[in-house]
Amino acid sequence: MHGSAPDIAGQGIANPVAAFLSAAMMLEWLGHPAAAQQIRESCAAVLAQGATPDVGGSMTTDDVTEAVTAHMLEAAG
């Protein structure tokens, strides 16, 4: 992750996937590889749907966040 992207602030188009993947790296470093893998798989599933405009999708930041967390909850059972 880099920069604060003030040019897109408040527009709901920032892609939160890098933040999720950073959390996965942290969890892996802390010794929780299964949780890290679950985050990675959920991000991949959402990105396959298109995600935010920067990767060719039309989802908002909130849409992506909700989709990733919903996928993780479904996977957890």
C-alpha cells in the first residue's frame, strides 16, 4: 500500500484489497497461515467478480469490503 490518494477521497472507489492482503501477511507472520489463506482466497474470489474501477469493475470500496468479509464468513461456516 502506498499514498493516501487524496484525489479519490470520499468517492468510494479505492480498492481495499491491498489492506486485506496486508492483514493476511501479518496473520501469516503471527503464525496463523490458515486465516491468512482464507483472506487471500476471499480476495481472489471478489477480484474475479471485477471489484473496483481500477481493476475493471464497478464495485465501490464498501461493496468490495462487504463481499470479502461475506466470503470469509461463508467459508468459515
